[in-house]
Amino acid sequence: MAITAAQVKELREMTGAGMMDAKKALVETDGNVEAAVDWLRTKGLAKAAKKSDRTAAEGLVAVKVEGGKGVAVEVNSETDFVAKNADFQQMVGGIADVALTVSDVEALKAADLGGKTVSDVITDKIATIGENMSVRRMATVEGEVVAAYVHNAATAGMGQIGVLVALKGGDEAFGRQVAMHIAAANPAALSEADLDPAVVEKEKQVQIDIAKESGKPDAVIEKMIVGRMKKFLAEVTLTGQQFALNPDITVEQAAKEAGAEIVGFVRMQVGEGIEKVEEDFAAEVAKAAQG
């Protein structure tokens, strides 16, 4: 029977086997994917565990800037050890270069990297290194000036936290200062106008409930809410936060002094939002002993 490219891709993702090995396995088993997995295992070409089932919550965030555009890409692996691997880092750097030419993560996965799609490059690296990996997300900013900063850098342009800042006016030096501030302060949005209204409403309701517990008159409670919401908005918006390099002024004031307007930012941290399954060492050993 005819073996399709989709079948080969599925088998490679399940087993980490090479393209030709996967195709041969499917030919030998008449296109039966499960039987092909067993065939590869008997030949020593696949691991018993499906790598795609394993949580990839480590890895690297890479940032690249070209002209007035910046891109941040998160590529995950299972362990921090792989993030320190030179081959993995080289692959992530290549993926980030490609990301400058596309608009979203799905387009990135399908884009060409050295004659293969990014997805196929990832699959090949899974087979080589032996860990599950994925291109999880990407984000871009554009402006007259775009600055980047990487916190806990593993190598140039990539690490645990990547930040991009887009400015109208100003210069890269000031943009980098703001990027460092963002890495530390982790603002939820650029300004009050950019905040999710549901987040604001939820916080307001929480503050109303807290204030009511005080037993004070409604007129006093109303003033309390106004003050507390003002403080909340200053804490979670970039423009309202106290500037890390000069806490006497806000980031917005610092930008005005630098002759700049902050028009956008991206802060991306490895593994944020991924639920990790923690297992102690004793449990791992016991599981291994059971086969």
C-alpha cells in the first residue's frame, strides 16, 4: 500500500525515528502505525516511551532584532541540561532567525530551515538528543527603535527570560534599560487601556469585598476603592510602575525624559503556564526498578 507523508510524520513524532526508518517500518507493517512502532522498537530504532507524551517545560527563549522588528521565540525541552547543549542552542538560534520572516507560530513551524521545515528539524533533534521538544510560541514587536534583553543568558541572545521593547523616539540604550525593568517587574500590560477589563473588574470586586469587611460607611468605602485601584493599576502596568533604575519616577516619566514613547513590549519566560509533573528521585528509581 502507499505510505503517506502524514503517516511518516506521525510515526516520527511518536518514536523519534529517522524519516527513512519510519517509512520502512510502515512499509513492513502495511501502514499500521502501532505495528510500525513495535517494528522500530525491535530494531532498536525507537524508545519504549513516546517522547511526545513527556512534558517539555524547560528550554530557551531566544530574541532577535532586525531593523524596527523584534521577535521572541520559546523552544522547549524536557530538561535544563539540554538547554545548555550547543546543538540545541544552535537550532534555537536558527529558529529565531526564521521567526523574523513569519507572522505566527504555526507559520514558523511550517517555514524552511536549512531545507526542512522547522517542525521536521525539531523531530530530527528529538531523535538525536532523545528528549521531547517543541516550538511553543513566538511574539513580535515593531517600532522606530527596538531593544532586547535576555536574563539568565545561556548564550548570546537566548536564556530563561527574553524581553523586547519597541519605542517611538529615544534610543536603544534607554530601550534596554526598560527591557531590564520589565524582566524584573513583569508588568501585566503596557498601560491601563491595555489591561483585560475582566482582570480590572475582578480586582475591583475583591477590593470592594475587603473594604466592606471594615464596616466603614459607603462614602468612605468608595474613596478607599478609588485609592486602592489606583495603586493596583500603577503596580501592574508598565507605564505606571516605579522605574527600577530610578524609583523616584515612573517608567512613563522616564520615557518622557528620554524623549521616547513606549509603544509595545514582550516578556517571555521559559515554561510559564506549563504544569510540570514533579516526581522525587526515590519514586523515579522505584519506577525504573519495576521496568
